[in-house]
Amino acid sequence: MSMKNQTWVSEIVLLGFENLHNFKVPLFSLFLLIYILTVWENVLIIVLVAFSRNLHSPMYFFLQQLSICDFLESTNIVPTLLQTIIYDKIMLPFVGCMIQFAFFSATEAFECLLLAVMAYDRYVAICIPLRYTSIMSHRVCVTFILASWILGLICPLLLANIMGTLQFCDQNTINHFFCDFFPLLELSCSDTFVMQITITLQSIPVVFLPIILIAVSYMCIAHAILKIVSHTGRQKAFSTCSSHLAVVSMFYGTLIAFYLVPPQKESQTTSKVLSLLYTVVTPFVNPLIYSLRSKDIRESLYHLRGRFTKIL
């Protein structure tokens, strides 16, 4: 296609979930409630870890970072989802669509790296408990988080920059509820080979290496737990990492199902449902998994509630 015959796209149309009819209001109410609870849960964990002395440990520091990531991701995606439900479709400026894609990619990349760091933290706590304090010092934890954020920001920004150089011609409609990678790539009238190579190369440090680190960490953890003689000791050791393992399984399960085995064009509903799982459900469920299973967080919540009661 020649340059003269191309109509350059300045806006992207998001169709969201079509033909909702009578389900429009119930779905809007449901996702709005989930979003409000997600914000409340994650902000609560951020505040609890910041102000509760018994939560000043590497595990809860990483949990706080996970809550920050979930809060940012949910705030980036859910408002757009709610608009597509109410108005059937919405129009975003092309630049705004690229910003949403970059922001979403950054939070996803950071969470991949963070879950690997959390797995390493559990490995050190269970397999090398006597050296845990020296290995997982506050300086080391901050370094891990800064490195994860930097790498999590650099890779998506490079990806979004290359995406911005692609040519988007007559088509500007995406059958999705936010600006995601595959729907945007399908709109382009350029050769996307470089883009596909880039995402494959970036997935090595951001997805595959963290998965390998998590798998190796839990193999070592399982071996160490099996060597514990007492049943109580085994149960206590397993309980310290079971919440993280549940989050890892849910997050990577949906991520791999969508990106490494992308749905075909005829199964766009499946694609949207999978996207809902890791953009809406996972940020909502993560705090519940950790807070319900963590005695320390429940105690900190009771203490914080007692302080507010005294003030009032």
C-alpha cells in the first residue's frame, strides 16, 4: 500500500463486550464493585505494611509492592472497561491507547519479576534460615525492587516505541476492552515481523527467566520441606509459601494461556475472558489470598482499627 493511499489512524475504537442488552447494568455494577474493593484492599495493605512494625520484613515489603502494582494495573484498565460496558464502545486517542498499552505492559512485566523475587525470598527463608537476615537485608530488597521496576519499565517502553512506528491505516476498531498487544498488532498494515521478534526476545528476561527461577526455588523448597521430620514443622514451612504459590499459579496460568498460546480470531470472547482474569480478577483476589492466610496482617488490621476507634 502506498503512502498516499493510507488513512492514518488518530483514534482507536474499543468495542468491549458487545450485545450485553439487559446484562449491561448488572455487569457494570459488578465490575465497579470489584474495582472499589480492589482499590480498598490494596491501599489497606500498602498502609498496613508502611505503618505496622510487625510487618517490616522482606516478605511484607514485597507484598506491599505487589499491592502497588495491582492498584496501578486495575486503575489503568477497569475505568476503560466500565466505559465500554455503559457506552457499548468508546474512542481513545491513538497516543492515549499507546500510553495505556505501555503502562499495562510495565505493570505486567514488574509483577512477573516481583513474583520471582518473592519466590527467591521464600527459598532463602526456608532453605537458608540462619542467613536469611543477612541475605535479604533491606538494602538488597530495595535493590531487587528498583531493578524490577527499571527492567519492567524499559522493556514495555521499547515495545510501545516500536509499536508507535507501525503504520495503522483504515482499520481503527479493536474488539477488546483495552489496548492490548495482539489486538493492536492485528490493526497494523505494516510488516510486524520486527515487533514479533522484539516481544519474543523481551519475554526471555521478563517471563521465561522468572518462571525458571520460581520453578527452581520451589523445587528446593519442596526438597527442604520433605526433610523436616515433624508434621507441624512441615505445615508451618509450607504455609509460608502457599499463598505466593497460589498467586503465581493464577497469574502465570492466565498469562501463558493468553500470550504464549494466543486465542484464534474466532474465539475473541475467550480472549476477553482471559484478559478479565489477569487485569480485573487477579488484582482483586491477590490481597484476599494473602490477608486471609496471614495472621500478622489480620493482627495489624485489628491494631489499626483499635487506634482509629480511640481517636474517634
